[in-house]
Amino acid sequence: MDSLSTALGTQSIYYWLDGYWITDKEEAELMDSINAFGSLHQVVELPMNADIETEIKRLLS
């Protein structure tokens, strides 16, 4: 599914309530398994050219 999303011009962003974000699903799951951020990650699909920092701040506000 991630490769299909990329082909369509979007990307999956995995983020936490503290504002930290990454693009790697396996790493996100690892971070959750060790409770690295005190919350479970959320996922958002964003266009490849999106300003990720701005979008994450908007989602968390």
C-alpha cells in the first residue's frame, strides 16, 4: 500500500502527540513498542510536496 500511495503522489506520515514525525512504518511501530513518546502514533496521508512540519502542527492544534 505504501508503494501505491507513493505512485499516486502521497506519502504516509507517522506522528505522535508531541509533534515528532517520521515516514517509516516499521520505525513508528518500534517507537510505540518501547513507548518512546508516551502515546501511540497516528497516520496521515499527505501530498509528496506538503510541508510536513506545518501539516503536523495543524493536525495537533
